[in-house]
Amino acid sequence: MTAPQLPRFTARRMASIIGFAVASFIYMGGTNIGGFSALGAMASGVAGTNEVTTSNPMRNQIVQVQPPQMQMVFRDAIVDIGKMGLSVVCNNGPVAIGLPQLATDSKTVSFAVTSILVAGECLINWNLADRSQGSIPFTSQIVSETTIPAVGDTATETTLPAVIGEVVAQSAGGGPRVGGLLGLLRIFEYLFVAAIFGGLLTVTLAWPEGIDYGVCLRFFRITWLLAVATMYLIVAITAMRSSDHTFIGSLNPFSWFGALNDAAGLILLLRFALVIGSFWVTFQPARVFEPATQVPAITLITVMMATFGLTRIGQHVALFTYIFGIAHALAIGMWLGGLLLLTRTVLNAPGEADLLNAVRGFTRISVTLILVSIATGVMQVYLLDSFNIFSTGHGRLNLLKLIVVSGMVWISLMFKNFTITRLSKESELTSKMAWRLRRAVSTELLVGILVLGLTSWMVPMHPPQARASGAGPTVPYAFREDLKNDRFHVIVSLTPSTTGVNAMRIELLEPSRINNFVVKLIPSEIGYAGIAINVPLKRRGAAIVMGDGSFTLPVAGVWSIEISGATTTGELIPLATTITIAESAVAPTTLPAEIAPVTTLAGG
């Protein structure tokens, strides 16, 4: 009996199907083994085996201080950190975190915690690109972040925090932005005070007949009124910026003494008092000629003008900076004041020979004044900027000022040449000659006002050789370190530098204004959270974390200190250092009574 035969068309079709299946299997298995294996692994649901060996916070740890960052150390190296999934939840609510960062060992992952952890049960959930995943439970008992207290509800207050017997005046705010208005008022301040000083000396040396002219008397009286009004506004605005007063409140002169109690503020108040006192001379200019009153009258207006040379008082500068500054202020003041007197009185109308003598006399004086101004200005540039004239903003402005002064010198020499050649043959001042001279003098005066504008711009700036000096603590600290770079300068002090309750002093020297000022202390010991201190300083000053038990260091060892901040031009380059914390022999809850806070004002 023979086996049955399949029909020819059926056998042919089966052979085609079997051949296609064999070819497909060979192609997939021979040329795409990796893809085939991965597909099989994915289909089988096999996960990765990487795991966390240590973490900060550790598993089931109780966290009592807000951590600035969290950290996990994996057993195996992580290949693609960008594909890592990460989340933190507390009481079923999400916690804001930063992007995970992989350390150079390819195993340590850290991420910033950008929101405050609420109290309750928390969980760190993670998963990697190789399908490894896991979670780290911990408990949060955080009440609030360590923050230096300030008076009131805003960070623009002034308070006097105290610690270990030391009281530090802390200006935490900057008030409204009035820098542009203040700079404009300074220009008018220089101009009006120079008009009083230089105008009276020009009358004394070159135009004694001027005190008989009504236009000259009116010039001095109006200038005095404008100088007093300008100085009053400058003092009020400066006091407002240095305190928590409003502008209306700062108009009260009795509020100035508490706000302007530093060296620069006292010089400003002295200048204001001298401007008011110059009433005695400006309303009776004849006193600069009378033998009984000449010396006190000239001394009064000279000291008034000399205060402009003490702009950098309270900063680390050489003594010669003040000497050259005073000489520079006197020379510039007399030169500008003489130009103002010429334009507003002498050349106001045609007149007799005494007007020509006034122009000739001032021309002789002006050359000496300009030479003194240039010499003292160059010395100030050297003392304040040294060789940083091109690398700093203050140095570049000084360079621009020297260029403008060069143009001023050229105009002054042209004016002197014109005066010598044309006025030597004249016996009286004609209308045409007065108009031509007034135009030349006005051009020179405009250049001088431009120089005053640059000077006003540079006043709040701090050149490299005029950094603000720190007022050292009145009591010893166990740890004190000066940290600075090109734009950031902070002094950090800590005591007693042991585990347990500590006190900290943070002093800002540069920049003059700051935002988001934060000091972080991060322990090297795994399992302990770091500490973030929000410093409520917006301007230069000192702030204190008091030793009342609110600031504790829980573990001994090396701690990293990181200081960050920002200005209107961007983030500052952070400062960093390390400190070794020793184990305390005794673990008190508060500092001993003899070094505990002795003064606590409103806001703590």
C-alpha cells in the first residue's frame, strides 16, 4: 500500500511558506541579535539590578533641618543621567527639586531641594534607564528654614541683632531706587557749592568792585538758596536709603542723626551745616574784605568745599587720597565757581574797565587751577585704581574723565589766548565783546558740568583700592575667614565651632547691593542634612544668626560653607570654604548665660 500523494499545487505552496519563514528567522537571528535579545528581555519584563548603597537623608531617617540638597550613592555606575526619573513627595504632596547631577565617580547623584519640606512621611522615588528603580523613605520634622530675623514683614528694615555680647547695626534694606535722582542732585550740589566758594574767591582776588553790583549780590543769594534746597533733598534721600523711613518721614531733620551715623553720613551732615552757615558770607559778601571777618569768612567757605575731598572716608584708602582729594575739590570748585560768576554777572552786560580786569584776573588764576586739578586728579586715579584703569568700571570712567578734562584744558587755553590778544587793547567791555566772551566761557562751563556728571557717577562706585573696610567683631569668634573674589567679598565668623548650638556672623563688604543672599553649610558626613541661611541683607552690613538655640550643628567633621548671591547684572561667582567642627564635650541646648544674647530688639 502506497502513501497518499499531495497535489502538486499544495506542495509547491507549502514549500514557499516554509522557505520564507526560514529566511526570516536567519535574518533576524544573524543580523540583529542585539535587537532581538533586547526585544526578548523587554518582553520578559526583566528590570535592572542597580541599587542605592548610601543616601543623604538615609532610609527611615528623621530630618529636622531643611536640606539644601539630597544625595544618593549607587552600587554601579550610571550611564545616562539625563534619562533618570526622580521625584520627592511629602504627605502625598510633590516637593520641588532641581535636575539630578552626576559626580565624577559616575555613582553619586545629587539634586537641589528648592522648596520647603512639609512635616510628615516623605519618599524619594527614582528609576534609571536600565529599568532599575527604588525608593527611600524618610520622615520630615522640619518647622521652618533657618533665617536671620528682620524687623517687620519686609527685608528692607533696620534692626540691631545681638549675640555673645556683641551688637551689630544691620541695614537689611535699600529702600526705593533713587540712584538716578540722587546722581542728578549731586551735580547741582557740586555746582551751587562751587559757585559760592569759587565766586567769592574770584571776587576777592580779581573783582573787588563786584560787591557794589546788585546783580552780583543777587547771584550769591539765589545760589545759596538753591544750594540749601539741593543739599536738603540729598540728605533726606540718603537718610531714607539708610533707614526704614519713607521719603516724607526722612524730610524731618531729627530723623537724620540715627540714619546717617557712619563717617560718610557725618561728612554729609557737616557739609549741609556749612552750606547753611555760609549765609553769613553770601548775604554780606563784603565780609571777605573786612579785616575782622576776612579770615573766618574764607575759612568757612574753604572747609565747606573741602568736604568734597572726603568722599571715600570710611574706606580702606591711603591717607594721601584725602589730601589730593581736598586739593582737587578746591581747585575744581574755584575754577567752576569763577566761570559761573563770569557768565551770570561779569559778562551779563557791557560795562567799564573793572569788568575787563575781572576777566583778565580770572584768566590768570584759571591756568594754575587747571594744572592743579589735572595733577591731583591723576594722583587720585593712581591711588584709587592703580593699574586697573582699563579693567574696572571706575577706572574706565576715570579715563573718560581725563579725556574730557583734556578738552577742557584746550578750551581754557584758547580762552586765555583770546583774552590776552584782544582784551589788552580794550579800555571797556562792549556789548559785542561781552557776548563773545560769554559764549566762550559758557562752552568751558558746559565741559566742566560734564566732568561733574562723571564725578557724580563715580561717587557710589568702589574702585579696587577703595574697598569698604569691615568692622571687626567686638568679641572673639572661634572661626573667622575672609572670602572674596572680583565682585564678592564676605567675612564669615562662627563660634564655638563645635557640635550643638552655635552663633554666626555674616558680614557683606562687596557688592554694594545684593539679592538672594544665602549661606549654606553642608556636612561631609553621610546621613545629615545641610543648613541654608537666608541672609536678609540687601546692602553692605553685618547680620547675625543668634546663639539662642535656633542654629545647631548636629555632627562633627568637615563642613563645606557655600555663599551665593545675585545683583542686577546676574549671579555672583559663589564663595566657598571648609570648616572643621569638633565634638562638643557638653551638649547644651543653649549657649551659656555669660555669652548668650544680651540684647534682643524687635524681630529677634
